[in-house]
Amino acid sequence: MISILKNYFSSSRLVSLLLLIFFTSCNKKLETEKKSNKDVNYKKPITEISHKDSVKISISLEFDKLVTNNSTGFNLHDKYGDNFYFHFDNENQKDTIVIKYLSNEYQTLKYLEGWGFVDNRGEVNVKHFRHNYLVTNNTKSIDFTHSKGDIKLNSYEGELYILDSLYASYRNFNLYDLKNKKSTQNNLLQKADNIYNYYNNKYSKSSQTIPSNINKLLFIEKLSNIYPSDKRIEEYLNKTKLSEIPRGGEISTIQYINAKKHINSNSFKDENFTPEYSEHLAIGLFRFLKFEDNKGDPKYEDAVAWLKTTELYKNDSLYIKKEITPLSNATFKNKLSKLDVSNISNKTTSFSQLIKQHPSPYYLIDFWATWCAPCIQGVKTMDKMDMPKNVKVISLSLDKVKDKDKWKAKTKELKQSITYWLDEEREESKAFLKFIEVQSIPRYILIDKNMSLIDQAFYHPQEPQFLPKLQDVKNHKFW
């Protein structure tokens, strides 16, 4: 049972990042980089170009003066299972129709996870909505209305699968009951079987092949968390074609757990793998190796060597190599030490001087801004925590120059003790932000007193690993 829980919770960050990404990050524009998210494939983001093979998506965005964020969108996933937020923003003070085109270039099935939320006067997540749609190459156009935080489907042309009830059934499946001992492994297996059999019968009667495949995927994902060594998982990966399932959190979790199993048993060199299984395993290994806690461990050198022999790596070697190679600690320290920041009295100081003024064994740098509701929520969440005494939080605002007064007022309101402002228009600031790839906020970086990098993308306060990892920071080594 302990090993099962370890397998589940060690991979849960990958899933939680996908699920939390909309609520816990604000997309940020940098002049030198494309707009993207922490888990986005930087090299090949999903395109929004209009052409004959694209799906036309239009959303009528109703303007509400009481809501601070009149925008919405969908979570999508690239070929690596990484998240991409397909956003629709209302930049006018009135009802607006926004039209975008989603390319079919990267996958046959696109899983649209639509998030809506009411954000009244800065209080995020007062109420939120969630919808699940599956788009195929036969989908021509979809029309939605975003009203009072909810994304409502109006009409569509071609093929579209609405899978709200299917996903909701598996989403209500509480795997944490295992940890809390409220349910046994057999109980959860039976519950998963019941859900699977119900929808399997439903879709079989109506000959709906695609929803039936999704049902099997969701079942296998739950099975991989309850009992990762179940042979049905490997059988599923070996027999299922990638083109038959949408890329997303569920398949990524299965691939991740499967890759970990192969690494632990050193069995990923098997030359009898089918091409489909090899691609599944390669994606899982890639996700495993780029996960911060796994980087740099010599135990996985063989896994890296095998990954480099795959077609996945050969076709995208520059991006994959970049993702599984740690940042240069020497370069990080050099750029960070020279970074100039300002306090609320407009006094400028270098980051190295800042460290001397606030001595501590470790520091958590919190990149935030006054316009970012999830950032503010993160500050409030940390304020309620019993933070370890050997870690100090450095609040670093990325507000624009014109918003400095807003920052000064907000940082006082939030009672942030070590608070500074970074002028991102300065060349040194641009170079640093580009180097650490700040594409969304909040962003948390963990360092020690010598400004050595421990984690370049630390957990968010809302994630269950945040506090335990901070409390155990003295045992955490740089990649």
C-alpha cells in the first residue's frame, strides 16, 4: 500500500499542475519570449492560425463590471501532454465576440477543458464551472457564450463530443481516501470498475467508439493510481494507438508511472517494444526526466541514453535536451546577484545586497503582480501557513512602471515583509527573466544563502507538496 501511495503522490504534481494552471497562474507577456505557460512546449505551441484544417471557435464574452476578469478559455495539451491555455480575452468594456482558429496540426483528437469562474472584486474562485469537450478532425466550428463565469455551448458544425458527465464521474473518484484509510484498495477498484462498466454499456449501445475509448483511458488512469503494477496498464499502452486518445493529464499520468516502473526495473531497453509503445514510453521518460525532483540523478543516466535513441528525441532533440538539462547554477548566481530591485521608498539595491540585509539559510523568491489574482491568493495562503523559520520569502513585483503606486499600496495591504519591485524594462532584468523563463506568474524560485539555485520552479502554495518540501529544504540538493 505504501508503494502505491508513493507512486500516486510522486506523480500528482504533474496532474495538479495541469489542473491548477488556470487558477494558479496569470499569463505574462515578455518582449523576448512568446506568451506561454510553465508546462507549455515552448518550441511548438499549439497554433491559432486560420486555415482550412482548423476549427473555428467563437465565444460571445458578456461584459460584467463587477467581475475583474472578463476572459475565459480552454486547457489543451501538446504531443508531450504539456498544458497550453487557449485564451479568449474581452479587452473592451462591452459585450464582445472573439473568434480564433485551432489548428489540427498536432493531434487528431483535441480535448477542450473549459474553465469558467466568477472573480468578484478580486475574490478568485467564488464559483467555477468546468466542461469537457472532444474535438476531432471532423469538427468545423463551435460557438460558445461566456456568461457569469460559465462557458455555455450554443451550437457546433461537424463532430463534437460533450463528455461532462463522464469526466465528472471519474473526477469525483477520491483517491485520497487511500491515504486517509477511508477506503481500501479493493473498494476503489470496484468503484472504478462500476464507473467503467456503466459508461462502456452506454457507449456500446449507441456505437460511440470515441467516447468509449475515452472511458477506457480514464479507467486506466485511475487504475494506474490505485494499483500501478496492474498488467492492464501496460497492455493498454502497448495496444492503444496514440491517435485514438486525446493528449492530456490522464494519459500523461499513465505514461509517467509506466516510465518510472521501467526505470526502477531497468527494463526500458527491451528491443521488442512496438513503435506505439516505444513512443508512449519515450514521452513518459521525457516527462519523468524533466520533473525537477528527478533531474541530475545518476540512477537515470541509462534512461537518458535510451531516450536519445528514440524517434521522439531525434525529431525534437533541441527542445528535449533543453528541458532535461539543468540551468547553469553559475550563470544563475551571476545574473541574480547583479539584479537591481527597488523597495517601497524607491531605494535601489542589488539582489546580493538584499540577501545581506535579510540573512537566512534559504529564500523563496515569489514573482507576483498586483493584477494577478492567483498571485495574491498565494500570498494569503502562505500567510496562513506555519512557514519554516529557515526560509524567508522575498516578494518580487513585476508590475509595470505606471503601476508602482498600486504595488506599494497592495504590498502594504498584504503585509509582505521583504518586498521589492523589479523593473523588467532594464536590460539586466530582461536577461534574467529570459534565462529563468518566467512565462507566467506566480512563479516561485528556491535558493540558498549563497544564491545557489535549488529549484527554479518551486511548488505553488496551493499544492500539497509546498510546505513539506520547504520544511525539508536542507535535504534538497540542486539538480
